[in-house]
Amino acid sequence: MRAVEARLRAEHRLSANDFETLLHLSRAEHGAMRRIDLAERLRLTPSGVTRLLDGLEEVGLTGRRDCPADARVTYSVITARGRKMLRLASCTHAAVCEELIGSHLSPTELEELSDLLGRLPGGDDFDAECCSAGTAATG
Amino acid sequence: MRAVEARLRAEHRLSANDFETLLHLSRAEHGAMRRIDLAERLRLTPSGVTRLLDGLEEVGLTGRRDCPADARVTYSVITARGRKMLRLASCTHAAVCEELIGSHLSPTELEELSDLLGRLPGGDDFDAECCSAGTAATG
DNA sequence: CGCTATTATTTGATGACTCAACTACCATAG
DNA sequence: CTATGGTAGTTGAGTCATCAAATAATAGCG
């Protein structure tokens, strides 16, 4: 994880959480998520998400949209610039994953590892896809 | 990791790094290590270690000793109280590891996991010993 | 010996997170 | 309608790490 963070930061000025935020938003319906759901996905507190999105909004990678049905909620929305950034950063991300994991394990072993980790509580995080030929949400 | 931290903190007022520090010191020759070697083991910067040890010294779990041969180095030394604390905390640690990992995998699978992780760069951290019946440095 | 580079450590500033407290809103039961 | 309780989000204070710079000592080369 450390190395992913470093490379993303160096090459795209993104933290690992910045990247994951863009990734989750890009996969969500209409590129939008409630901040609180984002918090859960990222394993952050709502407070942490507020500050994280402060940064992403400031550089125009995400925006906000009010919910017409519930005035409490604000949606975070990925922007066109955000999607573009995600496409670039995904290459870096995939490359580092491959370098860190994929290149050290055969496809079979990778799947084994994924299975074992998936069996652990909270182990649903490990995304084996992105560790070899996988392009995580490059679309 | 999150859960380990929480339980150690709740039951012994120790952070995960506090615990690991005591563990490494207890295993070292004379219960002493140079601060910089400790930094490497803990994957912290020297700066981080300074602040971490500030806390442990304040509550008397570690002490410091000058190196007679090199005035630049200070050894961090585990105290008797530190060893006692480590014995207690190790039980908690082992219990949480078992709960989190050991109880979800068979011994064979645990070893498989350990092997796979060990093959990864920096994967020498995972200590399969402590995840089932293992008592990590309870001596 | 004297200079330079390297090593061990500490300090100050900063960043990213947490928690606790607060605001604002929604839902429901009377 | 109104009080009660739960949910979404922000803010302020504190924690734990980092980096960059400063200090002090050592090592080795001329």
C-alpha cells in the first residue's frame, strides 16, 4: 500500500484515498454517491470524508449535488476531469500492483491468496483483478 | 490490524506500535535496541520512534541507555514493568489474532497464506505463529 | 591532524485521520 | 402539530505519523 500511495502521489498528486474515491464514484450510478456511503467504502469516518472531498473539490475532480428528496444528504459526483484523472492514475495503480504482487505470484497463487484473504473478516478489500493484467475501472 | 489496535488500547492503553516496540525489545539482546534499528523494524522514521518512545518512557515501560562506544546512539531498553505489560498484552494480541485469522483458516491454509504473503516484497511481517495457538514472546 | 561525508537523533511544521459535539433535517407517534 | 429520536454532514481539538532541517558525533581520506 505504501508504494501505491507514493507512486500515485508522485505521478498524479493523488493520495490512495483520493484514487479510491474517484474509483468508487466512477463505478457508482451517475458517478455519484452519498458522502456517508463513501465513508463506509473507504473505511473512513464522515469527518474524514469531508476533509478528503474538500481537497478533491478544490482541484475540480469531484463536485457536489444536493439530494432533492432529502435535504440532509449531499452527493459527491465525479467530474469529467475526475474521470480523466482516474484513467491516468489507474495505469499507475495497475502497474504498481503488478510489480508488487502480480509479478511475484502465478495466477493460481494469486487466486489462492485472494480466496484466503476473502475468508477473513473485512477481507473483501483485496482486488486480485488489478494485480496482473487487470485494468481497474479504466473505463 | 484495526481491531488489534482497538483491543490493545482498550485493555492495556497500548497502541499497536507500543506493543510491537515492547515485543521487539524483549526479543533483542539484553532487551535493548538502537532507536534507529527499532525504527526500521517498526517501519517508522527515526522521528516517529523518538515520539513513540517518549510515551513509553514516560510511563516507565522502556528506558534509555547510552552507548559507550558511540556517543551518537542511544539504546532503548525494556524495563521490568515493560516485560510484565508485554506478557499481559500478548494474551490480548494472541486472542485477537486467533479471532481475526486463526479461527477462519485451517492450520494448512494459515501456512499457505503465510507462504504467499512471505513471497511478496515486505511480506516478512506476517507472523503466522501468533494466529492460532502461538503465544508471541510470552516469555 | 584537519576536512568532508555519513550516521543517529531530536525538533518544528504539516498532513491525515479520529472523536466528540454541534447543526440541520427527516420520520413517527402522541 | 409537536415532541422524540435517528441520520447526514461539518467543525474543533487532539493524536500519530511524516518531512525537512538542525545538532552532534564518527569515519575515513588527504
